[in-house]
Amino acid sequence: MSKARSGSKSGRKAKESRPAGKRFFAFIAAPVVRRLILIVVIVVLLYVLWDRMLALFGYGLIIIAIALGLLFSMAWRWQFSVVKRRWNWILGGISLALAVWGILAFFPGKDILKDATLGGSIGQSIIMHSPDEAGGLLVAGLVLLGIIFIIPGKCWSAAKDGWRLLTKAFRRASNFIFRKQAPATATALEATSTEVGVVDEAEATSTQRRERSAPPMWKSEHEPILTPGGWHLPPIDIMDKPAEVKLDKDAIDQRARLIEEALVSYGVEAKVVQINIGPTVTQFGVEPGWDKKYREVREKGKNGSYETKVEEVSRIRVRVDRITSLANDLALALAAPSIRIEAPVPGAPVVGIEVPNTVFGSVALRGAIESAAFQKIKARSKLAIALGKGAGGEAVAADLTRMPHLLIAGATGSGKTVCLNSVICCLLLHNSPDDVRFIMIDPKRVELVTFNGVPQLLAPVIVDTDKAIRALRWLNQEMDSRYRQFAKAGARNIEGYNKDRAPGEALPYLVLLIDELADLMMTASDEVEHTLCRLAQLARATGIHLVVATQRPSVDVVTGLIKANFPTRISFAVTSQVDSRTILDMVGAEKLLGRGDMLYMPTEASKPKRLQGSFVSDAEIERMVYFWGNQQQIKVSSVDFDEVAERLLGAQIAAPPDPLLEEAKRLAQEYKHVSTSFLQRRLRIGYPRAARLMDDLQQAGLAQEPPAEREN
């Protein structure tokens, strides 16, 4: 204590010993004194220069005072990071402040401002000294600029909506003027058929009468595309425009908070880092947290007492299995019928929790076709198909030539037939009969028969099982015939064969569509399985592709051979985990919601991707069939499978000779008695082959079976 007192006394003596001038400057340099001096200087300057400042700034001094106050507050609290985060708000506020300053310049002033306005000289400069319409436009521009800076997203949405309404009004006006001025003319299809000389004048007259009597089924804003073969491709307006379904973002954010709270309540630290909103489900990307271990450490403080501190010892990332095991608990917390957890999401370090939306939205086929993903595939392939939209709302398309075959499975009413219809409509929308031909097999007799009448059909839709088997045999023969044509032309595949050929000489793609495989497998399982597997193995290069659907994905229908040759698969909602494992080799399809909710397993992916399938209505299918049905005046080739089967049955197709026949003949000439068992031993072959060789030797008169062996 004595040392402290002596130190303070020596400090006071040192201060008193300093000169008076230094003590005065030290007093001036004190923070409080400096601030007081600054305030006094500002007050004196305002008092002296008030008249000039008021004439220069007008009532804009209030705006300057507010801005300086805000700036001083930021500097005092050291909150300069606000400038980086809210720079658009600052620019918008400056623009609105200048607009207010310009508005003050429209009003005349009094006293000191009698020669100016309430805005002062600067206010008049803002409106360019034009207190009329020009100045008002400048002020309005500043207000608009400030609003754009403050709420850019809403301004952009309003601009798009306004542009959409303007273009719609312009189209209606132009269509009205066109209908008023242009007389009714013959349709484009009749003009095309007349130019190519396919039908005569009487047929054109009857076609024109039929076209006029048919009611207009849609209003097209685009002209049909004319192909080199004389066909017209339907415009995109033949499909219905997609309807947007808006979801409540606040409710989605509330679900994200519920997921975090539920995981924390079960001892799992995790955070929702991304939200992907889809038409049917919303995927919440959850980033696993850390399992931290702590220990208590006792340390001696400065005053001699001991303090207990907690310090971190280790950090271990939360295991993914702990999140996936809480699927049912999360469904209970979210009040959802079922949720699906994708762990991890491919290409992202998060666990995807897919929760059904409160409002289900459908994916229109037109919206999926107009997407950039579909257009990119269509630019390089003729067999581009639009599958739907993913969990994040992104459009998903595929190339049938790269699949190269597609297997679809799902319970009744889950969306298999709608998926088949969307595939067919995608191909009909962009391909003429010179490019693609269809063979449709519909044992249920009610699904694909609506497409009877389109010229792309190689034969009417097949509903009889026996005729379906004959169609598979013909397709097998057609594949072999195409391979022989490729060998003569020196081509490896259909792309190389059609590269430099005229439209009439090119081979079209053949697409086989089977709506119910189980019915065919019940009738002739061995032949159907053998033919499908042979086509799936060899038909890709010849341009033959298979799209097979079934509602019973059991092992006796979707056999191991069929699964091995159909790597690309789509599974809609199924009834059990066994069916899901049969079609996808993993569980998950039993938790789908139905109505187009599906899992898409492409060839190159290791995990399936969840999609909402494209929806095509019956009215759109009718318009598509109506459009193509009116072009039947152009002759197309067709196949009668019954006639082909009779011709193949009546013809004697000789089997190729056995390579060991010459050796068997040599043995028959060398030895007197030749038997089936003798040929087995000497040629080292099985009994069936030896028996066939023995029959050939008997027909040639070179051998005779011993009586004892003939009795056996």
C-alpha cells in the first residue's frame, strides 16, 4: 500500500512539474474537449453561413442533416458492414432523397428563398431548372430508380407480367385483324398434298369438305413445319399451356425449422442449408453437424480461487445413418403421410429429405418440351423424350437412343399409361412416319387404341396376344434383315446407313411399346422372354427400341434376363418393398405418392432420381391423332403380321448343316456299323447332337441304326 501511495504522489508531482503550455495542449487533446470544440465550430459556421447555405440547399438541409446523422451513427457504432450488405438500399435511398429534393424545387420560397425555391439552387439543378413536365419526368425517373434498387425482385416480376400481358394483347389484336382481312383458304395440308401430287382433284375436294366440317379443336399461333417427305409436323400449340401452382414460402420455411428442431430433439445436430421446391415434393438439404466432446478443466485464478472451465476435446461429424433412421419420426413431426430420405444427394454434401407438398402440381408436357434440357437433347437426337421435373423443379429429359430400352413398372393408377402416352406424344410431335414407326401392343384394349389412325403406326394397335407374338417374331426378322443391309452398305448402325440417303430411302426408327408385359408372359413366357432379350441385346444399332410397361413387377414377369437387358428403368408407386427391389434393386418406390410421382434410374446413374412425370390429357391426345389423321392421303407402308406369319410357316427354312457332318460321314464310310453312342464317343458330343447327325446319315443312306438301339 505504501508503494502504491508513493507511486501516485510521484505521478502527480511529475504532472505538476510539466510546463503550463504542455498541460494546456494535453487538455485540448482530450476526447471530450475535442468533441465540444467540433460542435462549437459547427454551430458558429451554421450561424455565419446560414443564409448562404439556405439559399444553396433550401429545405434540403433537412435531408443532409438526416444523412449526416445516419453516417455519424454508423461510424460511432462501427457498422460499415451494413454498406456491403445493403448497398442497394443505400443507392435507392439516395435516389428517393434526390426525388424529394427535386419536388421541393417546384414550390416557390419566401424571405431568404424568395429568389429561389424551397429546394434551393441544388433542387433546381436536380430538375434541370425546368419546373414543368420535363422536371416531373426527371423526378418520376428518380422515384422509379429508387424503387428498383430497393425491391429489384418484385420489380422484375412485375415487368415480366406486364410484358406478357402486352404481348398477349398484341397477338389478340393481330389475330383479329388477320381474320377480318384474310379470306378463308384451303388448309396447309391440302396445299401440300396438291403440290406433291399424291391425290387427285376429287380426293382434294373431299378432304377439303371433311376439313371444313370438322370443328376447330385448338387455335394455333405457329405454322406447321414441312418435312422433306411432304409431312407436316404439329405445332407446339397443339399441347395445353402449363398452369403454375404457387406454394406458400412461409409454410416451407416453417417446415425447415420443424426439421431442425425435430433433429435436435433426438440428439442430432443438423441444419437445413438448401430448399428445392418441386411440383410434388420439396427437398430439404440437411447438412449434418458435429458430435462434440468436452472436458472440465480447473484453473487457478488471479485472486487465488479455482475456476472450472469447459473446453472442447474432439469433433466428429454426425453419421448419416442417424438421420436416415429418423424417417418416421420426421414424418410425425411434419404431419406428412410419408417422407423419403436420399443420403447423400448426388453432387452435394447434404442429406435430402423429400417432404410432400400440401398442394400437388402437375407437370404439363408442353412445359417440359419447351425447357432447355429437352431442346438440348432434341438438337442431337430424333428420339428425345420429356420425362418431367425433378424435386427441385428442374426439367428432366432423356434420349431413347442412348437408353436404349425402357422398362416401366408401377401399381394400377400410379401413372404408367400416362408416361407411355407422353413418350408417344413427344415422338409424334417431332417425327414424321419417315423418321419413326410404332408397333403398339395393348392387351388391355383400352389404353393405346386411341392412337389408331396415326400414320406412324406400322400396323393397327395389337390387342390379341397371339398376334402380338407374331409381331415380335417379325421384329426379330426385321432386325436380322437390317443387319444384312448394313453389311452390304458398309455401315455400323442406322445413323451411318441413313447419313447420305434421300427421305424415301432412309430406314425409320422402330419403337415397340407394350402396355402390359404380364399378360404376354402368362401366355407364352419362354418365347416372349427370349425374343425380348434378343431384341434388347442386338437391336440398338438397327434403330429398334423397346418401351415395356407392367403393373406386376414380380420375378416371373420381370425376370433376371429382362432386367439385365433393360438398364434404364422407371418405377412408379408400388405396393411393397419386394416389388421395389425387383424393379430398382433397392427400396423406396413403395413410399411414392402416386399420380405421376416416380423414380427414374438412368443407365449411367447409381441411384434413382425422383421426378414428377409429364402429364398429357385425353384432349391433347385426340388433337394429336386428329392432326396426323388428316394427312393419311400420303401413302405409307404397313405390315400384316398374320400374312407374314403364314408365309414364314409355309416356307421351308432349312437349318444350316452341322459342322461335324462331314466327319460323321467319314466315320460312316470307314466303319460298317455306326450308332448314336458311337458318334458320341468318337466326336465327343452330347446325345441330342449325335442323334441329329445320325438322322442326317440315315437320310443320306450312309448308316442304319441297329435294331436294339432303334427299339430303345
